[in-house]
Amino acid sequence: MSTPADERRSSLHGEWSSRLGFILAVAGSAVGLGNIWRFPYVAGENGGGAFVLVYLVCVFFIGLPIMMAEVLIGRRGRRNPVATMRLLGEEEAGVTYWRWVGVVGVATGFLILSFYSVIAGWTIAYIFEGGAGEFTGAGPDRINEIFSSLVSTPLLTGFWHTLFMLATVMVVVRGVEHGLERAVRVLVPALVALMLVLLGYSMVAGNFADGLRFLFEPRFDDLTGGSVLEALGQAFFTLSVGMGAVMAYGAYLPEKESIAKTTAAVVIADTCIAMLAALVIFPIVFANGMDPASGPGLVFQSLPLAFGQMPGGAVIAVLFFLLLTFAAWTSAISLMEPAVAYFMETRGWTRGRAATVVGGTIWALGFLTVLSFGPWSSLTFLRGTIFDNIDYLSNNVLLPLGGLAIVVFAGWIMAVNSTADELDPAAGRGYRLWRFSARYVAPVAVVLVLLNAVGLF
Ligand code: TRP
């Protein structure tokens, strides 16, 4: 007997060419500024050691089961996240309101991409700074000056942000399957190879011992409820979970592929790359007497020092920021995909129209971040600048809430038959472990962290 879910498998969407294609797309989404820009500076702001440990626990015990839930929901619904949540909500519980999880996810994608694109713009600017030899022989003061003068000039950062959004919209217009697989296949290995070279430099020329101690020696006294929430938010952000991006990609996953293996591979790779970035950056930070808690400029203020000192540094700088821009690009595409698929499938828009309208709105929103680092840098409320507030709201509030709703839906609302059908029809030990995590571990942990951060526990 064929079920509605079976019938949907006959290609409503295109499909990835292979399991490797899916892994590459999700890896392309996961690996990006979150690993190389955000992880080191957030770890630095939260005191290192204990934060890193909590982060790793969040990634593997909360992020991984939620990523599996997103993929299985996506593949079962085979639509954009809004339509999928609505459809599965009807199928599993006879209600339509689960679509709100998709709607909030789409909105979260807008918010995240609005600042993500601006930071990617800084990265593009640094390709040119590096190529022009600006870093050669520069000391910490000069490097600081390069960074501050860039980010405080809205005309410049606005320009690079515009260019990055244009490039992102162009790819999304052509449809996600094309080219993405091939790009990621070259890009992620190249980025890792280059970072291993930089790691060699940090071990020799940096203060590697202090870097290691900062990252891996847990000092639990430094850990606050706020930093536990930061660790959770960073785990969601780096894995791209909690807003439907992975769900949208899961909709294109061929039915026979193992969700557990593919997601585990991505999570491990993503974590290694974040660790690698931190291991490169902190030894440079400590060798040059910089402040590990200096915030969003950390990567842009530390690595150029190293590029300026190493032989062939200008070429390496260009390559590094180029690869980082590409990595950000493949992530940005995944941030737009849920919204674009939604407007196409639900409103009947063409891909071109959907991508242009979504991209244009996000582009406009991005100027809030552009100005936050420039003329509006002293306009602060709640969490800090407008950027700080958008970042906090999306990563530390909306992603955890979205992830919570997704995992509760998969663990409590969906029938065992449905989830086992996607994960492991035999419902073996691995499946039972996932289900336990999805029903108890992940939801309870997210709720406790959120309550703790608002001071209720
Ligand atoms: N994970 C990406 C990074 O680390 C950013 C990203 C892409 C993302 N898609 C997402 C974050 C969806 C949250 C949700 O750079």
C-alpha cells in the first residue's frame, strides 16, 4: 500500500545527484562565517575553555538530533519548510498551526542573512586589502586601523554587502542543485588545507601553549547562564539548524540515503573546522598581546598580522579571504532557500521573482548592520548596537525556539512509524537513541538553557 508520503517521493522537487551531493550542500551551508568568524570571537568573549566544552556538548547532543529531525521532516514533506510543516502537521495531528514553525524560520533567515551578508562583505574587502599588500609588516595598531576604517565607512561596507547579495541572488535564481555540489567539493577541502598551513604558522610563530590553554582548560567559574545560551546559539548557527535551511535541503534528498550518516559527517566536519579556526587564531592573539574578547573584529584583526609576517603572506591572505567568501556564499544560499521555495510553491512566483524580492528585502535590512558598525555604533539598547540585537534575537532566541519546535514535532507529534520510516525502518538501536534525544535530551536542555538565561532557573 502506498502512503501519501510515498507518493510525494515521486519528485515534486529535483533531487541531489547523490548522497555526496546532499552532504556537500549541507556542508556548504554549515561551513561558513560561523566557524571562522563567529566561533572564535564568541569563544573569546565567553572566556574560552568551559564555553568550548559546553559548545561541543550542544553541538553533539542537541544540534545533531535536531539536524536529523530537520532532514527527516524535509524529506517526508518534500516541500518548502512552511508547506512541509503544515502538511505534516495535518497528516500527523490534524492541525495546520505547525506551519508557523516554517514561517518564523523564513523570517529568521531574513534576519540572519541581513548581517551575514555584511560580514561576508568585509571578507571581500579583505581580499583586496591583502592583495594590495596592506598587511605586509603591519603591527597590531596598523591592522586595527585598517579594520576600523573599513567598518566605519558605510559606503564601502554597503558596497561589498551589495555585491555579496547580488552574487547570492544570482545563484539562487538558477536553482540550488546546479553548481553548488561542485563548488563545495573543491572549496571546503581547499579551505581546510589552507587552514592547516596557517595552523603550522601558529604553532611555530604564535603563542600556541596559551592558545591551547585558553581553548581547552575549562574554568567553570567564568561560565554564566548567558554564556551557556551563547554556546547553544552558536551551536545552532554553525550547524544551520533551527530555521528550516536543512529542512529545505532535506526535501531534495533521495529516499534511500541514510540521514544519520550524512548528518553526522557534516556535524563532525563543521566542528573540526571551527576548532581549527580557533587553534589558528588564539595563538596569534596571545603572541601579539591582543584581547581575546575584542568581538566581531577578532578574525580580521588577528589573521592579517600573521599574513603580514609570513613569507608569501599577501598571496595566502588573498586565497584565505577568497575561500572564506565562497564558504559564506554557499551558506548564504541556504539562508535564502526556504523563503524562495516558499514564495515559489505557495505564491506561484517564478524562482527569479522570489529570489529578487527576498534578496532585495534582505539587502535593505542589511544596512541596519552596515550602519551599526559606522555612524550608529553608539546607538545602543538592550543587547548593544542594532547588529548586536539582531544577532542575539536570531541566534540566541529564534534559532533555539525554532529548533525546539522542530524536535518536539519530530519526537512527540510524529508517529514512530513516520520517523522510523525515514531514519531506520527496523527501528534499531541508533533510531531509539535518536528518538530518546529528540523527545527528552534536546527539548529539556533547550528549555533549561532558555529559562536559565532569562533568570527563571
Ligand atoms: N551555518 C552557517 C555558518 O556557520 C550560517 C548559516 C547558513 C545558517 N544557513 C543557516 C545559520 C541557517 C542558521 C540557520 O556560517
